Amino acid sequence: MTLTIGVDVGGTKVAAGVVDDHGRILEKVRRPTPSTSPHETARVIAEVVDILKARFGEVEAVGLGAAGFVDESRSTVLFAPNLAWRDEPIKKKVEGEVGLPVVVENDANATAWGEAKFGAGRGEEHMVLITLGTGIGGGLILGGELYRGRFGIGAEFGHYRVVPDGRRCGCGNRGCWEQYASGNALVAEARELARVSPALAGRLLELGNGSPEGISGPEITEAAREGDSAALECFRSVARWVGQGLADLAAILDPGAFVIGGGLSEAGDLLLEPARAAFENALTGRGHRPFADIRIAELGPDAGIVGAADLARSR
């Protein structure tokens, strides 16, 4: 049995785990991310790796999942929107600190690989991972291999534009898919409804302490599970965008399965049922082609650790 360490680096936390070759996490360590300092972020990554090395000894390599654009050599983070990383040679820095080979990968790619090998995508040679959280992340498995693109930054599905000159996106463009089909989009939909039609959004406002700004994802999900019509309409609106986007991706990629992760996926069938209906309605050639399966991710927040560690194993 070989052991590798997977590290998931986000804007708020660095989570690391020792992972065996069956995708099992044997132990985890977590630290806050000093996101404004590249030097301090590298130090914290090295710290959690050293802690796990000391406890387990025979560790072969480190896989680092980074929330940003990773170059084709899997060594440099070109750009990370929630970290102060710009052309950051993070592989070289961490290897120099921990004395182990390091592989750097986009965090959504690492999550996709984890789900493909050990989670909801097992057995699928052609799989698309979509993470619905604050924005939309993505990963693509083609022919059983992780697709990165020519420059290492492929599968940024959240930033293909679905509405010309639509809502402004943090990437600098307008009308990106994530502005209509993410966790943030669900919250924006509910808050707008509460401002425009407070009588219809009574339960949402109650859960939000009387203010539209107090409404967040958990409150919308709670109200929807209670059968609240306003919350259910918010889910249907976002799910339509999810399903239509998946149909467009299916027209291009023709995967066997879409695996849906991220915080919004925790709503389960509240999201998936209307998303599947919208997908089937929008799919080109419907009635004359198979439907890709749409399923919930299985590994939860550990998928990035598991995937990064396995990618380091097969470096």
C-alpha cells in the first residue's frame, strides 16, 4: 500500500489528508489560509504536510489542489481569484520545504478525479463534474483521463457565457453561467423576490430575520423542504439554468454522466429533479439519443484531497 498526501487549498482553509491507494483518508489536518501572503500560504501548506509526514513516515508524494489557474506543467498557479497567487511557483516552494515530489492541480480537476476514481463517477470513462457553490467549478474526464487543455486551464464551465451582456461576473465578463446557476444565483433570486414581493416571500423573510439580506442558502433550502412556494420557485429558476447548461455541455462533450457537487448539491432532489427536466427538454436531438445520467457527488468536501493525493501517486 502506498500513501500520498492530498492538500486542498482554498481562500479560507488549507485541508490536508494522508490517503491510501483505495482513496481512504487515514488522517486529516486543517489550518486557516493566510490568503493575502503567498509566502505564508506556502508555509502553512508545508506545515500541514510535515505534520502528516511525521505521523505516517512513508509518504511518497504530495498532490496540491489549488483554487485557480494551474499551468500545463502542473507547477505554477497562474492566477487564483481568492488568493494572492499570481504566477506563483508553488511546486518549487513546497518541494523545497517538505522534501517530497509535489504535483499541483486545479482544485476542481482534483475533485473530478477523486469522484471518477472513488466516488459517483466510478466506471464512467466520460464524465463531467460540476461544482455548484459560490460560483461554478468544473472538471472533465475523457476516455478515463483528466482533461486539462493545452495551457492547463480547461473545463472552466462556470465562465462560458449564457446571456450576452448579462449579469456582471467576477471574471471580468458578463452573462457567465455561474451568475445564473450557482449558490450565489439562488441567494440572489431569493433576495430579489423578497424585495419585490415580500408578501410572497414571507417564510424566507422570517428565516432571514426580516431582511432580504439575511436570506442565505440554508434558509432557502429549509423553506423549500417545508414546501414553501417562493423557495421552491427559486430552486426551479436556478435548476432550469443548471439543466440548460448541462444540455449545452452534452451537445459538445456527450458524457455518460454529470456529477454534481458543491454546497448547492446538498439540496438533492430539490435541485436535481427540475434540473433533469430542463436538461431533457433542452437537449439537442432529444428523443433520438440517450440521456446522460445526472447524479450527486459522493465524496463531499474530501473529494479534492482524495483526488489530489491520487494524482500525486500517478504523477
